[in-house]
Amino acid sequence: MTYGGHFSKTAKKAINRFYEHADTRTLTQLQELVGEVFLAEGKAADKLWSKAGDLLTKAGVPPAKSAPVVEARNAKAFAELVADALKRK
């Protein structure tokens, strides 16, 4: 017997909503990351740019568009990519 099959109706609805809004959470994370990237320096910036590339891919931005921006660490272009992703939603 597995644990996963014993969720109440309310819990199942909450779980379903969580997964339905995954794209919204990703876009929100990207919006927050724009500001952090502008301010970050050193190793923290390396980590944030790596995260930015992952989130852009997860948000459906083609790697052909996101990779050059992340590699060049162009914060302004990154903000424009995020704005475009928000418009497409």
C-alpha cells in the first residue's frame, strides 16, 4: 500500500493546482532573478546566471535565444527575454 493514494479531496485539489500553476511560479522566479542578477557579483553571480539559464529553458525560451544572453551575462537582454516570456503567457 502506497501513501500517495490516500489524499483527501481537498488535498488532491491543492496538489493539482500546484502543478497547474508551475509555469506561473517559473515566471515569477525569473522576474525575481532579474533584479538579483543586476546586483550580484562574484561567485553569487555565477550561480544566479546558471539558475537563469535553467529557468529560461523551463519557461519555454528557446536555447538559441537564451544561451547567448546567459553566456554574455547581459542583464538587460535577460530582462527583455523575461518580459517576452511574460507576454507569451
